[in-house]
Amino acid sequence: MDVSDQVALALFVVGGLLVALMVVVTQRSYKKDERSEYWVVYPTAKGEKAVAPRPPEALEED
């Protein structure tokens, strides 16, 4: 294995670690957002109830 192969392997490993780090950060961010009062769960085909629209008074506060 010459030097260029080692550099390519090192860059591949570092790139993979960066992708893994971004995935972990994104998942933690979503978990944090799910606990927020502004997180909206939209209805699906499983028979869930529709999300009620916010009243106009609540929209004026934003």
C-alpha cells in the first residue's frame, strides 16, 4: 500500500465519520424539536384526526 492509497483510505474514513456525526446531530435536533410546543404531527392514512388550524388570535401573536 503506497502513500496515495493510505491518504485515500484516511479521507474515506474521515468522511464517513463526518457523515455519522451529522446524522447524530440531526437526530438529536429532531428529538429536541419534537418536545417543542410548535411541533406539528400531521395526520396520516392510519385514521388519525386532522390537525385543527390555529385561531387568528394566535397567529397575530407571532
